[in-house]
Amino acid sequence: MTEITKETILAAIGDVQEPEIERGLVELGMVPEVQTDGHDVALTIELPTPIDPNKPRIEADLRAALATLPQLGAITLNWTSRVRASSGGKSEAQPIPGVKNTIAVASGKGGVGKSTVAVNLAVMLARSGAAVGLLDTDVYGPSIPLMMGQTENKPAMRGGKIMPLEAHGVKLMSIGFLLDPNKALIWRGPLVAQLIGQFLNDVAWGELDYLVIDLPPGTGDVQLTLVQKIPISGAVIVTTPQDVALADAVKGLRMFEEVKTPVLGIVENMSWFICPNCATRHDIFSADGGARTAAAHNVALLGQIPLESGVRAGGDSGVPIAIDAPEAPTGRAFQHIAERVAMSLAVQAARKPRKPTIMLRTIQ
Ligand SMILES: Nc1ncnc2c1ncn2[C@@H]1O[C@H](COP(=O)(O)OP(=O)(O)OP(=O)(O)O)[C@@H](O)[C@H]1O
Ligand SMILES: [Mg+2]
């Protein structure tokens, strides 16, 4: 009678792939623990992100592969995750210590929903168990404090560092925490660069899997400073479906392409409106423009978000829809966007790992 051994297990599951990275789980180091008593089998699987949507498929593939082992007893699968750092554009720029992935949420045009997408993306990633920060770089009109329900609190200073606030499981930093919200702000280029530098270097972010960065509209000083100062792992472009917004979205796309920052995809916001009375769909800002633009520029369409009063209300009340109604269709759309963003970073990290950098964890 042949007993199951660690070697026969590894051979049996050797062909099981991570469906998006398209390499073997074992080869990718995603099966760090294999145990057997000769019949029962216990595996630990380390997913590349806690929000990995491929878990059911990986589980089915593993179980099918293990079923080929003779005399197989019970299978126990233990799931964990480890997010890896992915390199982005400007590889000579210094990453923020402790921060594995930076995601810039941008658009050419104002008011299309960047901050809404940034907030809900950050919250969805945090809900899955990832360590997440959200940096509001909109020095002209910061909206993160309101959208995350943090208009009253001020960050503390400790050891010369700014301690980020925290809401809905996300660490937060915004110029809005530091200034009088009723004062008009006029920033000149060098000051903006200095402030952004401070946000990146002087905030005690700690260890983060993802730092979501909400940008002001356009392709100005803030955007340029950011891409020069840190390697952005990937950019998410937000647009509404109508032509004027799309033209600006394309400008945003080009800017990131020029500085060699990977564009993770396009989010089409305010895609349609479902009338609450008659349930008819209205394409208020035209239809599918984001999808067409994504296809034309060979980038992914990460998701389509309907125009919905709950999204606006979530922004105004400080309780994002990703917290308030994660299972409703719009909540699910944000979940899908977060999955797509996290997975494309995981694929990127597996294909092009970032050069070693200072991580904060002390070695025991
Ligand atoms: N899908 C949606 N349904 C309903 N309201 C929305 C939706 N997306 C955004 N909004 C609302 O539209 C307004 C503008 O959105 P948001 O502030 O996210 O845009 P922005 O692109 O960040 O704007 P800015 O360019 O000023 O930074 C907000 O009041 C927000 O709540
Ligand atoms: Mg905004």
C-alpha cells in the first residue's frame, strides 16, 4: 500500500495554477505548508491578496488534483494571504518604507467620482483584511475628511511624524485635517511639491499592503510631483461615459503612460440611473463610453458604477456605500473593482517584483 507523502502531494498539485498569474501555486511559493499522516492531507495556501476572487477555483483545482492520490483521507485547506510589493513606473524613485503598493486614482476631469472611487476602493480592500491607507492629495479641494466621517479630528504628531487618522479600518491623511475647511487655498508649484513630499515621507503609515492615493483633477503639479517622488504601482482612471469626460480621461491615461506608470484600468462612474419608481434604466451621461475607451486603449474596464443616491449619501454622511451596503449591486460593483485592482497588482508583482526596499518589520 502506497502511503501519501509530502513529495507525492507536491507532485499531484504541481500543475495547479494561479489562474491569473498563470504559474503553478507551488512554484509561486503559494503553498508554504504541506502536511500528511499518510492519508489525511493539510495544505496552507497563501493567496496573493486577501480579496482574491480566484479562491473557489483554486480550491476546486486543488481538491481535484489531490483526489488522484491513492488512499486519500480528509483534505484540510488553510487559507492565508500575503500581498507582495509591485514595482511601478519611475523605478529609481524611492518607495515609501513599509508601503507595498501605491494606487493612484486619477481623472482628467473634475467631479467624475475619483474621491468616491478612492474611498470605496480603500474600504473594500480593508474589509477583506488588507492593511490599507488612503492619502488625499487634493490640496485644492480635499473631500476625504467628509467622505470618511473625519471632519472633527486632527492628526497627532509623534516622534516628528504625523500619525494618520483611521476610519472604517483605513489609515487616512488629508490636507483637510490640517487646514481651516472654509479658507480658500492657493498653492504654488514648489509648495505643492513640498507638501506632497511631507505626506509621503513624514506620515507614519506603518506597514501597508495598499496605499490608495486620491488625486485632484487634471494633470498638474500634484500628479507630476507624485510620479516623480515615488514609484506608483498602478493608476486607476475614473471617468463618466460622456465624450467630454472621456477626452480628459484619455489625457490622464497618456500622462501615466508617459511616465511609465502602469494603468490598471478604467472605472466608469455614473454609468446609468435606475429610476426608483419605474425601474427603467436611463443613460444620463451616454452609454458605455468608459468601456469603449478602455478597449481602444487596451486597458481593463475595472467596473461600471451606476448613478445612485446611496453613493452620494455615503459620501456626504461619512459612511461609504462599501460599508453601508456592500452586498447591494453598487457595493458589489466596488467589490469587483477592488478585486480587479488587487489582482492586477498581484500579477504585476509576480511578473516584475520590486527591488528590495526598506520594510519596517524588525527581525527577531
Ligand atoms: N455613482 C454615483 N452616484 C451618485 N453620486 C455620485 C456618484 N459618484 C460620485 N457621486 C457624487 O458626485 C460628487 C462628486 O464626486 P467626487 O467628489 O467623488 O468626484 P471627484 O472626481 O473626486 O471630484 P473632484 O474633481 O472635485 O475631486 C460627490 O458629491 C459624490 O458623492
Ligand atoms: Mg475628489
